[in-house]
Amino acid sequence: MTRRFHHRRGFPLNRSRSWRALFLGLVLAVVGANYLAQIPYYLRVYYFPRHAPPSPTGVALLGLTLVWFLAGFVGLARGQRVGFWLLLTYLVAVVAFYLGNLINQVAHGYAPFFHLQTHDPVLFMVFGIGYLNLVAGSSFLVGMVWYHRAPLNATVPVRASGAGANARAAAGRPEHRP
């Protein structure tokens, strides 16, 4: 049985279906663009100049992170607690990756976002999408953490409806929906 939970009032996942759809759509668009951008990046940097096949380790890691993201995204879209935590940890990893790269390039004397100075349109697009994942991923993280209120072990109902649900809520017993 999967238990659903909600966030504080005002968070897009609890306001209305249109806000929920917008939030989930933005997450999917930003992260999906990042995965799709890896294809022209690989072709431009590795395949066309050297005809190098993709690294099995790299493909496996990319595939695992895609499964991680999709499990969290679908779970969150269904209102599942595990989906929230999977997507949250995925976003932490993505933001940490891009922030670590940004800090490393600055520590080695390069300007922040120096990759965007390239004249190659493919690389400009790929690096721009990467930086977008840093900024948007950070925003998604802040929103998810800021508005999340359910403790790790608590069960919070999606919504109470009807007289029976109101009586259970008044008695402190949450309504469980399968």
C-alpha cells in the first residue's frame, strides 16, 4: 500500500492541478533537456573527431541516473512519499555535480560560466542546458524542501472529504487511501 502525502499550502504540488502540472512539467523539461543534450555533446566531442564508441561505464551511469530521476518523478507525480525523496536526492546530486564543476573551474582560474563563451553552437547549447540544470535544480530543491512539512515517518492524508473524514481528522486519525 502506498501512502500519499502533501506539502504546505502554496506549494505547486498542493495548490491546484494546473500548478502541479506546471511544476512537474518544468522539472521534466529541464532534466529531460539535460539528458537529450548528452547525445549531441557526445557526437560533437567524441564521435565525430575520434570515432570513439561510448564508454560502457558512462552509458551505465547515465542510464542509472535516468532511472533514478524517472522513479522519483513518477512517484512524486503519483503523490508517493518515496517519489518525493527519490527526486529530492536526485536533484541534490545534480546540483552538487554542477556546483562542484563550477567551483572547480573558478578554483583553477576560469571565470564562472566560461563555457558559454564558446563559439560552437552545439557546445553552447549543451553547456547552457547544464547551467540551467544548476539554477533550475537549485530552485526545485528550495521549493521542495521549503514547503515539505511531513516528518519522515508520518502519514499525512491527501485530502479529507465527507463527514467521516472530518470526524477522523478531528480525532487525530488520518484518512488512508490505497
